[in-house]
Amino acid sequence: MKGFRFPEAQQPIADRIRPRDIAFFHGVLDMQKLNLGEKVIIKGIKAPVGDFRDWNAITAWARGIAEALNKGVEVSPSLH
């Protein structure tokens, strides 16, 4: 995600809270939790349905943040 930028309206918030790191992870798409309109759109664009979360990657990222906080180390956003 090189070159990622916060949306303009969110940048002041990010500047104020100064996140330790930023990461993007795949999510889950459960057709049973969608309304009719959402289901039509998902089927129309042939989006993959299922749980695509990588819990090992999520856990590793979270542990890295926790370790940095415990050590008081500044972490540069790596945009996973």
C-alpha cells in the first residue's frame, strides 16, 4: 500500500492521534448478513464470499504494536 494517504477529512485526526502503525487486512463477506440490495451488488460484481481474515498476520501486527508500546519505541507506519 505504498503511497497510501488518509482521506482529506481524516488526515487531521491521524495527525492528532499519530497512530503507531497502519495495517490493512482482508475481511469477511457473509451473504446472510447483507440486505437484498447488497446481495444483488455482490452477485453482480462477482465478489468472493467468505472469511479471508489472516489471524496470524493480525496477531503478529498487534503483538508488534504491544511490544513497541511496552518498550516505548516509536513505530513507523509500515502500511501492511
